[in-house]
Amino acid sequence: MVHCNRREFILASTQAAAVASLRGLGPVIEPDKSRVGLVPSTHSRLPRPASLEDPLDYTRVRDMVWQAIEYGRPQAGSLEAKIRSGSWVVIKPNIVFLKPQQGYRSGDITDLRVTRAVLEYVARKSRAGRITIAEGGSYRSVRDPAKDNVVKQDGVRVDALTYEWSAEEFPGTGGALAGLLKEFSSEFPGKKFDYIDLSYDAVRDASGAFQRIEAPRTPRGVGAFSTRPDYFVTNTITNCDFLIAVPVMKIHEDCGITACFKSYVGTAPRVAYANPGIFYNENLHKEHTVEGRI
């Protein structure tokens, strides 16, 4: 039996998924295809290469993330070059449940060090005017979004913005997204930083009713297997200039592995798709799936 730690498993599984389009660690694939950058902590181009047994502080993770972004540069240019001056950039991590909710698993949460690294990259290297962290998790209910937070931490109601992450969950870092955004607002006064809960951000029509937006169908792509062609969407996803998904490579009880795609379920407004007492996008699964697969 072969034993490996979590870092080794994630690296090996990601490399296996990309092996058909990658040679080594460089972006060597056809120019009309997506590019993948894989960077282990041992990579020689990092400022401080580390063995797989060494702890990863924020600086090391940031260097790995930035190097991966560089390797993923497409023929059209770098990430920062694509972001026009004054653009609204939305960074979408994956957050599902929060402690002490029964469904909480740290493996469902995008590593806070990675989220921070992407945020810092966009803030420091791009000309974005507004940078938003946006997510719609299962830590609230469909009732009053201002008061009905169902999670308490040290006796205080919290949500994904105000929940304090510990170094036990993400070694080398911690704190709340609220503090992170405040820190970056001070460091980069020329940019606006904010947070949006996508669960309550549904597009509505003039009457205030939830509005569906039709997605073009392709033979094997978006909407091809859906029972209906239109979706409830959020204002944020509809109106932002640039969307950066920062998902978790994880398994799933129905699909086996979701790669990065299930993270987009968190962009669907739960006020439109959830049923009373069940705060997950139940109707999204019913309307746009084949045997439970979205």
C-alpha cells in the first residue's frame, strides 16, 4: 500500500487530470486550448522551495499561486493585462458550511491562503477599480438575510464575511474575510474592496420577481441536458467585468469528483432556487440535471 499526505494526493491527482495537455511544469499545449499551471512547493523557480513535509506559510503559498498564474498565461497575454483599467473583478472562492454546522468540512473551503494570494495578485498587479469576494454558501437561510445568520462563533452571529478562520484550519494564516478586505483597502486606497453574498443577489424584473435569463444551448455544452434553457442568476455574476473562480479540487458523494465546476453552483441565488427550510439550491438540481448531475 502506498501512503501519501494530502498535498501529495492533490498534486498527483491534478497532474493526472492535466497530463494529456501538459509536459513538465510549463504551459506547453496548443494555443487554442486552456492552459494549466501546476506548481509544487519543491519547484526550483520558487523564491523559497520547500519539501513536501515543510509547513506552508502564506508567503510560500502566495509564491506558488503566483507562479501557477504565470504558467497559465494564454497566448492572448497575462491575467493582469486582460483586466482593463477600472474594471470590476469578482473573486469567487468555495465556502459551504461553517463551524459548528454539521455539514462543515475544511476540505470544502478554498484555502484562505490561496484566496488571499489571488486577491493580492489582482490588487497589486492589475488596474482593477473594484475587487469583490463573492460566494453563496449554506451557512444561512432564505429568510431575513440581515438577521437570520444561523452560525454563532463565541456567542456572536457570523457569516462567511465575519467568520474567523484559525491557523488550525489554514496553517500560516487566519482571521476573517472582513479583516482581509479592510487590510487591502488600507494598502491599496485607489481600489474598492467589498464582499457580496450571492445567495441573496438574484436578478429581478421591474415588479421585483426573480428573473430568469436564457443561456444559449450547445450540443454537448451549457444547457444541452437541462430540462429548461433559462436560469436564475445574480447581479454580480451578470454585471462584473472579470470573474476569477478559486475552487477546491474535491470529491462528491454523487459525482465522484467535481474538479472546479461545482464551485459555480455557489453563484446561483438561493433565494430563487432554495425551498423553505432547506437552504441549498434544490430546484437548481431539479431543473438542470441528469440523474442529479448539473
